[in-house]
Amino acid sequence: MWTTPTWVIHVVATLCVAATLDGFPFIAQAQTAPDTLLNRVYEELPRGSESAKVTFDQIAKIEPTLSQAQRFRYLKLLSVFYGLQDMAAEEVATSRKALQYAANENQRAGLLYFLVDGYSRLGEYENALRAMNEGVLLLPKLTELQPKAEILQSAIALYESLHAYDEAGVFAQRMIDLPDGDTKSACMGMADQIEITYLQHDGSRLRALRQQAIKICNDRGFKIIALNIQALDTIDRLRSNGGTNALKESLLLLNGLTQASARSDYNTQLAEAIAKSYLSFHQPALAEPYANHAWQWAKEGNSLQLQQQTSETMAAVLRAQGKLAEALNYLDISHTLWEKLLEERSRKDLAYERVKFEQQDQADQIKLLTQINQLLTSERDLEKRNKHSLWLVLLLALMLLGGALAWLVQTRRQRNQYRTSAQIDSLTEISNRSHFVDGALATFKDTRRSVAVVLFDMDHFKQINDNYSHAIGDWTLKAVSATIKECLRAHDMFGRLGGEEFAICLPNTEEREALALAERCRSAIEAIDSSDSGLHFDITASFGVAVRPALGSACFEDTLAAADHALYRAKRLGRNRVVAHQESTLVTNEEQVA
């Protein structure tokens, strides 16, 4: 499916196809030292990360001397780099920073593309939808083809991931309708239509579109995209019992895909389809290597859906060969992944409906204000014609305004309820990742006071889930959250970052205070009586502490990364302890006391 690997392919294509990635010529007539470095990293990005990272480090040292245009170009290239490295948080932070230096709507649109990508990878679908909507509103103002194609592609990919295929199809057609020029918009639009049709299981329409799409992409030199289209068509025929001919074609195509490009979700899906086809022919021994390839490739990617599908296929192949113990293991994996998929789908649906509600609410308010303005205009006209009807008009206006006010109050109440549900983790009833990060970023803006970040992770949490069930794991997370809340001050912020990882932001707190609070939290967790769950087991956690001193320059992301390094060392030192990060070294609280 057109998930994260497609984002990466599109970013690389953006680099290779666009002669001016961000509105600045690749070769300037009079180059300065920063221009030379920026041109070098532009060339290095498609080839690999190591050399590009070295050049980025060189540019970072001279960033204060860059002009606004150079700084914009540097930050956008850095956003591309983070996207290619699957560093979504950094991609979002850098793109947001670069927006300050965008000189026009075309440059702004290109950055919104990376914001949609980064937020989607982080699972922050509401923010992704808002960034996408902002980009769509810019479309009529854009004068360049490349940013138009980027905004449309971001909308297509995001709507596909949300299973909103009708909306994705509308934007795919808009992509096809763009003037093609020297971009790949027609090829990408056709490929998007093929994929949407595939995801809707409309095999007849897929076959009708296939030849035209492959021809358009081949004619424009996009051979890999043409192969991906063939892969989707072949997979569709395999799952529709295409017989031995489809199986033979798929084997040749998989070999061609593997040789032509880096591994992608298309290779994974094709290998899995081949395994299922062999299984349908009662040849599980031939199916196993392809099922295993698909499973291994899916694990290397970041698509939960593919991991769930391929683990289920592995279980079926192994069961057909009588390897029941191994099959059961893969079934357990598939079940766990299925639960995660359901949770992710629920978050996506909630985000989609919430943003849709916001848009409808704004449209309704505009409509209401328009009606009120029309009413007031009519009132003035009536007053001129007949002063005796003034009181009647005023009474009518008051009734309408009263109804409007009641509607607005109800709408605000609903919006507040949505906002609260968007900020709170449903299991632990503490701040979710997005709400915690927003609060911490606001706290870090005040550089006059020190700020501490405490990061902690439950020790051996997977064993609790595996040995006692996910229900006991959920009980543990809720018990830990309730315990930590009792240890915190009124102004401290506490959030769940994901899984068994939590974070605390301590405003106006020095390192010694932060270490003492972290130690209280650690002891409190260790003292939790697990017998309330009906079972007896130990509960401990490892803590990492980092502090941004008063008048310090470190941002929240840097301090969080420092706390993460300290947490990593706490686990290496044996877990169930508190470790502090310092600029030159990492020290534990025990080492500081000594």
C-alpha cells in the first residue's frame, strides 16, 4: 500500500526531478561558502545519509551567518534528510522552524508537505489533517507546479491511510489534471488511482486503468512506479485465483522489483501473495520461503498492517506443514498486531471526525454570520420603508440571535469535549504525547528559569504482558500513572509518550530537585502492591533525568534526547534506578552523592 515507503520514494523523486527544490537555483552565479555547502548536500541526499550528515553538521556551525534565503534552503533540505531517515519528530520540528523563513506561498506549501508526512509518521493524525487542509487552501494561490503536486500527493497519501478512499480519489484526479510539464504528476496521479482502486478491491476497474497507467509512467521514465503498478495488478489477480499464469508472472515481477529498486511495501505484498497462491495449490513447502521473506521485509518497514498480514500468512503456511508450535507463535504475534491496528484505526477515525467537525463548525459559523448580516441589512431596509415595523424586526432579530447564541454555546461545549478527549490518554487518563509535548514546548520558551525533563520506562513490561495477559499490563500502566500523579506538584506536567514510556516536565526545577523527585517516583512505583490485580509480581521502572538550566539555550527536543540517553544508561546499569545526564558525562544519582 502507499504508506511510508512511498513518502520516501516521493521525497527522493522531488530531489531528483525538481531542478530547483525550494525556489533557489542549484548553481548560483556568485556562490558563497554557504551556497557551496548547500549545493553539496543537495547532491548528497539521494546518494546516502553519512556524507549528507557531515555536510549538515558543517552548515549548522555557520547557521547564524546564513541569509534568510539560505537558512530556508538549509532547513528544508534538513527536513528532507529527516524524512529519509524516518526521524519524524525532527522532520516536524525542522519544517515548523523553516516556515518562519518561507518567502512566498510556494515555499510554504513545500514545507506543509513535510509536516503532513512527519505528523502522519508520529500518529498525530489531527495535526496532519490540519496541515493538509492548510495546504489545500493554498492551492489556488500557488504559481509553481511542484508545490501543487506535493500538496495533492500529501492529501492522497493521508486520506488513503485514513481509509477515506473517495476523498483520496478526488485528489488523485486533480493530480492527473495538472499540466504535466517536467514533473511526474500524471504518472503519480494514475498510480494513486490504481492503488485506491486496489484498496477498494475493484479488480475490473484496476485492470481497465492498468495499461494506460503503465504507459504514462514508462513514457516519462518512471520505470519503478510502472513496476509497482504491475505489482498491484498481479497481486489482485493472485488473490482472485488467477491460476498458474498469474503465479509465474508474479515470480518474474518480484525478481524484477528486487533488482530495480530498494525494498518497498510492494515487494512485501507481492511475496505474501505468492506464498498464499502456493498455499492455495497445497504446496506449503514452496510457500514458506516467500512467506518468510514477506514477514522479514514487513518487520523492517513500519506498516503495522503488513506485519499483521504477513505474520498471519506465516501461521497458515506453518500450520499446513504441521509445524503447530511455530504456527501458534505467529498467530499470537498476529493477534497482538491486530489489537494495535484496531487501536490505531480508532485514533485515525477519531482524528478524521474531529477535524471534519471543526471544518463543519467553521462553515456553520460563517453561514450563521452571513444570515445575521442579511437580517440586519433587511432590518435597515424595512426601517426606511416602515418605521412602525421596527420593533417587530428587532424582536425577530433577538429571537434569531438568542437561538444562534444557544447553538454556539452547545457547539463550544462539544468542541471542548472533543479537545479534552484529544489531550488525554484514554487508558491512563494523563496527557497523551501530543498534549504533553505542546505543554513542554511552551514551558521551554521561558529561558529565565531552569526546566527538568524526567523520562521513565517500565522494566520488563513485555514479560508482564506475556506472562499475565494484556489486561494485567493495562492495570499496571494505570496503577503506575495514578501513583506518579500523587508524587508530582501542581504545576508539573505528566504524560504517556507511548506503550510503557512516560515523561514528566518540571518547570522551575534544578537538577538536585529533579533527581529527588525522580527517586520518590521510582520508590513509589517499586512499592505498588500488585496483589490488587489478583496476581503477585514486581513492578519497577528506570528513570533518566536531564535539565535545561536557567538562561540555557537547549530546546525541549534536545533535553528530551538527553533524558533518553540517561534512561538508556539506567537500563544498562541494571534497571530500577535514576540516572542524570550532564553535558560532559552521564552520572547516576548514586554517583553524584558519592
